[in-house]
Amino acid sequence: MSERLITESDIDEIALGAAVLGTGGGGDPHVGSLIAKRLIRLHGPVRLIDVDDLEDRDFVVPIGGIGAPSVSVERIQAESELLAALEAIEGAVRRVPTAIMPIEVGGGNSMLPIAAAALAGLPVVDGDAMGRAFPEAQMVTFHLAGYGPGATVLVDHHGNEVVSRPVDGAWSERLARAATVEMGGAATMIDYAYGGEVVRECAIPATLTQAQRIGRILRGRDASGAELRDDEKIDALCAELDAVRLFDGKVADLQREVVGGFTRGAAELDGVGDDRGSGFRLDFQNEMLLARRDGELAAVTPDLIAVLDLATGMPITTEALRYGARVTVIAMPCHEKWRTEAGLATAGPGHFGYDVDWVPVEQLARQRRERKEAA
């Protein structure tokens, strides 16, 4: 069995990496990291176990936040919500959780499962159901494999608990989103709680470990442990993730609002450095979903699009993006589960109303490179 401990000193690296994988969403990683560090300090390190080491008799509970990231920054999640959610799922299904996992590895939603595990004295699974962050509840690998959400729990800081049994993932999203709006725009959620055999089938493995490797790079160390200068971090990160550096620019216009329980909007960038004279547009719904360079498709969901500080490489979430910020946009291939017919139907551009076809980000980059060389 492969097992290690997540200590307080690991949290900042995992949070940084998860902010990159979160593609701008998943909740504020800084807030989540503060909660996780406090609870590890109080209750001790959290055991991290591999997906493949789960046994059939295990009962694995994914836990995280739902709602608009902009709201979660202003209304900090109470620790009591984590315990209330765990108690509610146990009461709903009459089964005691034996492990906790992130529903998504993105942003603060990578931190809350660690915090809940510390609080409950349970291990956390090194894997998640997205390999990134997505804005809607049905956008998980359980759904792609044909599993329903099961009993679904929502709790808020007022003490409200909502337990539902949606007929499928789409209904889970509709019901949970409506309840979240009434709860003030943010809540703690548990869904897709399953036994070990289902989690082994569905989970994307080793994503917390991957997040920590990313975080280590951003804090100035490469895979060999050698120091990295700030101007080397983005290239090292792209090498780690097989990512493409799409654009360097300055935020020239930003539209962002909370609508229907999501943070929605778009950012326009003016090129700097080698990209001077070009423009870039990012569309987001909690997460960055669509990128265009001079009107041409550069990357699109379900591939990952991340915004980084141009000078330091640090990830910038959708709610932290500001006018005038100098940024680098990178994109990387999503997990192969999302490149299937079911994956594209669930989280491809058509689902979000974008009138573009999905093209793999690496193919788009190769086409642009060939055009540039031909010119």
C-alpha cells in the first residue's frame, strides 16, 4: 500500500498546483489552504492513499464547495459545515465514510477535502473526478461512466441542510445550483459518494501529487530539486504539464459578474513582448473555458486554460484577475476521459453554448506554429 502524510508544510505547494489545475475556478486556494493548515495543526497530518489501494468495502466521500468563487472569497467557509456535511451523508445513506476525496483538484476544492479529513480523522484519496475544475456538478468522471450522483448533501453557514436524491447528474446540478443561490451563492456539497470499487474505476489518480509537483516548481524547485529563477518557472511548468504557452499580455478589459450561482465573464488582453500587436480573449464560467488569439481558436474546454502572473508564474483565479495585470496564458491537454464522446458532450464547448468545435490544444498549437513558419 502506498501511503504518505500531508503535513502543514505540504499545503501551500498543493494549493498552488491546484490553482493551476483549477483553470481559474474551484474556489480561492489561499482561503482553503488556511482552513486546511489550521485543522492539520489542531488534529495532525492527513494520510494520503492511492486510488488503487482502496478496497471494495471502503466508502469514499467527495466533498467541496459549490457556487460562485467571487462569493466564497467574501464568505469564508465555516469548519462546522464540513462536519455537518459528513454527518448528513452518513445519516442519508446509513454508511460510515472511510475516506474522503476531492471532487475536483482545482483551487480551494483541493483543500477542503484535506481539511475535512483532518477534522474527521480520515485519509484523503490521491485522486479526483475531473483532473481539473469544472463549473457544473455533473461534469465528473462518475457521470461519464454512467453512475448517478446518489444522495446529495448541501449545507450552509446558517445550519441549513438539504439532502436530495437527483435522478441523474443534470438534475443534481439544477437542484444544487438553485439551492446554492438561495443559500447566498456558496455552500458545502457532497455528491457521488461511492464504494471503493467504483472510485477505483472512475477517479483520475495521483492528482494531488501532481498538484504538489506543480506547486514545488512555482516555489522555485524543479524535479531534480535545483533552484529556478522566476523567469524559468513558466517554462518548467509547461514542461511538467505538456502545456503550451499561448500568450503574454496585459488585461485591457474585464467583464465579470455573478449570475445564476456562477462567476461569468470575459477578459481581453493586449499582447506584450513577442505577442505585442496581437489580442487575446478569455471567456469564463468560474473556470477559463475558451481562449481566442486574434479571433482564432487557441484552446477550449475540456482542455485546461490557466492564467499566470507574467513575472512570477503564480496562478491567477477568475475572481483575482484585475485590469492592467500582466499575465501569461497557458493551456494543457485534459485527461483522456474528457476526450471521449461522452466527455465532450458533458463538458465540451457545445455544452456551454460556444459555437466552436473542440480541437486538441496541442493540434491548435501545431497548426499555429506551421502557419508562422510558412509566413
